Amino acid sequence: MHVPSQTCTELNTMAQTVHLAVDVAVIGAGISGLTTARTILEQEPGLRVCVLESRERVGGRTQSLDIPGCSLDRIDVGIKLSH
């Protein structure tokens, strides 16, 4: 579920009304978060795993783009964000 940017008050209200029945919550859909979720499901297929991401896309600091006219499906453009 994607939650659009909202004020802290609105998010707190939403958090109080949304209830997810999960066994494991993975925070972050970057490479590490996605790998962690996959590993958990491979080792314990019956668990309910939820990956939480604040951005509108997965991948964390890495990014791939569709380039019109390029023969490859997607192009890896590397690190998008850096601290």
C-alpha cells in the first residue's frame, strides 16, 4: 500500500485505523529489504511478510529506467540518492 505524503497528524490517524495481520514487517524496499523478505519466505513459506516502503517505487538508492529506443528492457542508472 502506498501512502502519499501527508502531515504527521494525518499519518498518525491513518496508522491507528489500518490493521495488517502479518508475521514479519520488513522496513524498506531497497535491495536489502527485498532480499530479506525473499529469504524469510524461502525459509518459512507460511509466514505473512509485508515490505513497507515510503517512496512510490522499490529499489532504495538504486534505480533502473526505461529508455525509449534502447534494445535493452531497462537500464541500470546506479545510485540515485547519496548521503
